[in-house]
Amino acid sequence: MNRVLHCAVLAFALLAAPASAQHSGSNPHDHDHPPGPNGGRVEGAGAWHAELVTQAETVSVYLSDGNGKPLPVDGFSAVAILKSGGKATRILLNPEGGRLTGKAETALGERPSGAVRISAPGGAAASARFD
């Protein structure tokens, strides 16, 4: 129950907070990014860049360093909370083929909004917001 409550609070906070409140401008990763090498949207996530690619129900997140060099995702995990068509959905993402991936219950459309919370094997964690 405590985990469910924690996830619900995190989802609400990520989806309700305005993007301007999450980007202070002092972070070196706060800038516009061109589309990623996989055709997705790229946003800063702590020390990483996260590229979000959605296709029907499939959600993929590719990680790279600040220079765009792909990072191995073995041992990483993530949770995507994405909103499409007015409904938010929570998708667990696990390493597969050089990316973190999972499936939503329904198709998400081309540009769902929301956030991805990424956890590294050593315990470091960061979020990327996609508006």
C-alpha cells in the first residue's frame, strides 16, 4: 500500500507541476534538443539525456551522456507516467536491446506528455519531463 501511495504522489507531482517550475535554467542540460538518433524527443535527466520514443503501445527510452554518446542500460530501470487523450498511464520500463522499454495498455499516440523516472544500478535516479 505504501508503494502504491508513493507512486500515486509521484505521478501527481510530475504531471501537475508546470514545466517552468521543473526547469530553473541553472542546469547545464536545460536547453532545447534536436530529435534523437531514434527519432524521439530528448530531454535532460540529471547526468543523462533521455530520448523518449513511443510507437502504438510500446514505450522506449534511450539513454546517452551529455555529448550524445549512447549509454548501456544494463541494470537500469525506469517508470514512465505518460498522458495521452486525457488519461495518464504508468509503464514499467526494463532493459532490452540497448534501451529501456515497456508496453502501455493502450496506444499512446505520437507525442504523449509526462515524465520518466530513471534509476541507475548504483542507486542514482533522475527524471525527464516531456511536455
